[in-house]
Amino acid sequence: MDMTPMIDCVFLLMIFFVLVIDLSQQDLEDLILPEAKYAVPDENPPDVRPIINIAQDGRMIFKNNPYYNPAEHGATDKQAEPHIRRLLLEWKDKYVKDKTVENLGGRKVTVINDPVLVRADKWTEWHYVGLFMTICSQQTDAAFWKLELAMSEEDKEVKLFGGKR
Amino acid sequence: MSKHAKDVEEEAKADMTPMIDAVFLLIIFFLCIDFKVLEAKLPAYLPKDKGSNNDDTPPIEQLSLKIICQQEGTPAERRPGSNSKNNTMLVGHVVRWELGPKRYDDLDKLKDDLTDIANDPRRRVPDLKNPGKMKIMPIVIEPQPKTTYGDVATTVDAVSAAKFEEINFGGGRGAK
């Protein structure tokens, strides 16, 4: 029996799965998330949901691209705002469906009712997450106000490195 | 045995070596890939309304929960020698919580007290979206400087488990 075609098929399948796994994970940076005790598993995520990854050094990454890097762009609100705003406008145009224009405090604000998933490393200073949240809620043309905080079913730090909280 | 029968027997013998090679390759592949741990999510809200407002709506009572960093902890490498930019962990990082005037050092105790508050009908507030109905009091989480995403997320996890539905963030953002 000639096994060559079967081996060819197996290799093709392997290559296919390697590529598919890589593509499906490009939204998710390799961060160690805090462990959830009670949170709801994210089993049926929406087709289109913006995911922001916030690294320990404060870099804000979307689909492998760092949109804001405190070391490069500066750490103040004013320095961060245009970079994060660029990302929010991109999300508004390409990723969200539920948006309404509302009159808030005498101003017309485009309110985005779709949630953003925030993924940050468990040791990322809250300052950076807070900075992102503040800028999200301050935009009049793309005010994201619903957030989901990502956690993990198990503490990978303890599992992989024996770390302790 | 005739020569013909001997030929048939030889043809039926398949060479299993390539298949075993392929199976081993598959085993190695699945051992090497890092299976992603299932992620969970917690809902939270930012203030939607801002700026000056002429509405006559009365202010709603809400619980204030502060997260205070007691010990920042000593930075240590997760994986010694790694070039990863997410390779730091804080050994000995300790936080405490303040729910109004009461101080907590244990998250489980905080969760138990929050559950009692959520279940107490006297602590309900009017639901402005459904006039005439009452709802569980909203809670505002106020992370203080040097707190981490892990501190806040685990706190939100406990608050959520206590059945609070409206979780807001306030109190600045833990300025550096």
C-alpha cells in the first residue's frame, strides 16, 4: 500500500491548523490574565468586538499593532489622547454596530453601545487601564462606555512560573 | 502453499512506518502548541453622562469601594532571562479594600458583606429606568495609585458574584 498520499494529506492538515490557530489568536496578546473565581465564561463572543490588549509597560495593542506606547508617545493624557482616539475612531467605523447620537450635557455625543473587551496583564498598573477608560468616555464622536474585563479560568503565572499573588 | 497464495499474502502487508511517523509528528505538534486557557469576562460601565446638566433628577445613592495598595511588592522576573515585555511579577503585592468606613483585608469577607448588602431590601434604590420599581444600589469602584489590573479585576469579580448589576468606575485612575 502506498502511504505517500496519506502523509501528504496529514502534513497539509497540520499546516492548515497551524495557520488557523495563528489567525484566530491575533487579537489576543500573550498576557497573563488574573484568575476569575465567579466570572462568566466568554463562550459566545460577538462576531465583531474590539479587543484592546494593555501590556505591563502600558502599550495598548490592537491586532498586533501598538497604537499607543507611553515610552514613545509620552505618558500624559494629552500625549496619549490622539493615539487612543485614532483607534476608537477606527473601531467606530469598522467594528461596532450599535451606535446612537444622544444629547448629553448639552452636547451631541455619538454613544457606542457595543462593549469593548479589555485584556491587560495581571500586573499592568491600573493607571494605564484607567487612562484608556477615561479617553473612551471623553470622546464626543465615539464614546465607548461599556467595557468587559477579561480574566482567565486559571492563573497561568502560578501554573507556569510558580508565581504567587 | 502455492506461489499465487504467497504473493497475495505479501501484498496485504502494509508498511506502517510512514503512518507511525505521521502520528508521532501529530503528537509532538499537539504537545508543543500552547492551548489557550478559556477566558472569562466581567461587565463594567463608564459614566455615559458628563458635562453640565440641567436635569432635575435626584442623585442616586451608591456604594463606594476603594482599592488601596498597601505594599507595592518587589518586582521579580516571571521567567528568568526572558526578553518578554510582560515578564515582571510583583512579589509581596498586598491590597486592602474600604467599603465606606469599613476596612477589609480579605476579599472573601468583602464579598460576603457585599452579598448581604445586595440582599437587603432596605438598601435598594429607585430604578429611574422603571419608575416605581427598586433596584440593587449601584457600586463605584475606586482604584487608588499602584493598584494593578489584577487587583481591580478580582474585585469586580467578587462584586459581580455578590449580584451587583451596576458596576461603575470612579475616583480617578490610580495616578502614577
